[in-house]
Amino acid sequence: MSRLPEFSVVIPTYNRLDFLKETLSSVWAQTHSDYETIVVDDGSTDGTMDYVASFGGRVKVLHQPNSGPGAARNLGAKQALGDYVAFLDSDDIWFPWSLATFHELIQHHHEPALLCAATVEFQGKVPEIKQASLAGECFRDYVETASDPNFVGSGTLVVKRSVFNGVGGFDEKIFVGEDQDFFFRVGTTTGFVRALSPITLAHRRHLGNMSTSLQALCSAAFELLIRETEGRYPGGKAREKERWQLLSCVLRPVALSCLRAGLKAEAWHLYRLSFRMNARLRRFRFLAGFLLYGALVRTIGRQSPINSAGPPTP
């Protein structure tokens, strides 16, 4: 019997054939070869299935009716054989050393539960990045990163397959924010490593991934806050402040964006629901600034002769 791979690279995709070609090319260029590749087609209509099927056994191809990225990632993870599942979005790019970097960090930090890629953003041409010396930061668990929070997302995630399956993967009832919910649900599992160097992921910015509606982001923020209030995330009272610090990093920019975009009811509702949390965290600058900015928006709105066009850009 052949040995199982160290990594299962899971790539969910929906109508991104041109980007997917570049993404797969970056996978084939890996210097670390102990992996399998799984592409999950989430109901594409652009020829994606025919393209990935042309690779034969080089790619494990899965298909489902359009059900969202969380469901696609879960399907890929269910079919994965690797010790670790490395998620890669179908519009992002790995560098040749990405899997090798994850492998070295896993060995150096005694097989942590989760790792998070070091990223650079780009538009258009993939940036030219030189491979730097290895560096990573290890935390007891994800919740402990509240002392030094940084962005985490599903496309940056490398996770032990047993850990991913143990918490049931991504919640498929959440279409936006399912990755943040996952990190909170797995938040006290021992071993979280943040890759610092070299850069391992180039995250592509384009209209397709910037089109998530603010309404959807706001709904996701509400859901995360409700789940925290209901005590559905691990750690109990002992880790409450750390969870709140991480949650606040998600909620505050959403509330401000809603206010700027004229979604006043949503913005103020989120502000009220998170007021106690932000007050306990002594986020008084945000609490006061939101009130002042909200008053400014109302004043400008009343004075503007083009009210129907929405609030002015601050």
C-alpha cells in the first residue's frame, strides 16, 4: 500500500477557469512533492470540469451543485487523504516554496493543529517575491493570537485533517464569515503557527472577490456576535477577553463600513450589540468616534441636496 500524502491541497472553484489555470500551475511548481491535489467544482458553467478532468489522475476532481465555498471546502476535506489539508482559493497563487515552508514549520513546531500562510496582495501580474529565510510565530492556540491579532481566512489555512473533521469543518449554514466562525470554534485546539517568512501566498484582489455585499458581511458579523453571546465558542470565561479582542477586530470595520455606506440601521444595531464588549475592552476611542462620525453622517445627509444618491464619501 502506498504511503498517504503529507498534504491534501483543496481548491474550491466557481467560474474562475482563467484564474484556476494559474493557481494550478503554482501548485505544480512546488518543490515539496508530498501532496495530492483536489479541485472541487462548485457548479461552474465555464468549462472548469472539462479542464480539470483533462489532468487525469493528477487531480482528484469533485463536483457539486453551487452550494458556496464552505460546502466545497468540506467536500474536498472529506475526500482528502493527507495528514494536513491546505486550502488554496482558485484565484490565489502559491510560490514554489510554499508547501516546503509549511512542511518545515510543521516539523519545527511539533505538528501544530493549524498554520496560517504569510500573504501578499496583488492585482494583475503576480508579484516577484524572493524566497527569504524561514520564520514563524507559534502560539498555544488561535485564541492566544489576541495578543497580536492578524488576518486569518480559509484561503490561508493549513489544518490537521483530524482537527478539521473533529469540529465538523466549516458551517455550511453561513455563506459569508464561515472561515472566521471556524477559527473561533477551533480556537482552543493546541498549536497555532503563523508563517512570517518567506511569503507563501499571493492573494489576488479583483472585482470577483471584492463583490461580497456589505449586507452579507453585516449578517455574518451579527451571527458571530450571537454565537459568542450564546457561549458556543470554546474557552469559557477564562478566555472570554481574548475571544472578544479577536471578535472586535472583525466587528468594528464592518460597523464603520455600514455607516459609511448608508446602512445606518445595521451599523447602529451592530454598535449597540457590541457596546458592552467594546466597553469591557476599553475601546472608548472607537465607541466615541462612532458616535461622532454617526452624527456627522446624519448632519451631512440632512444638508445634502442629493440625499437620494447616498451618503458622501468621508
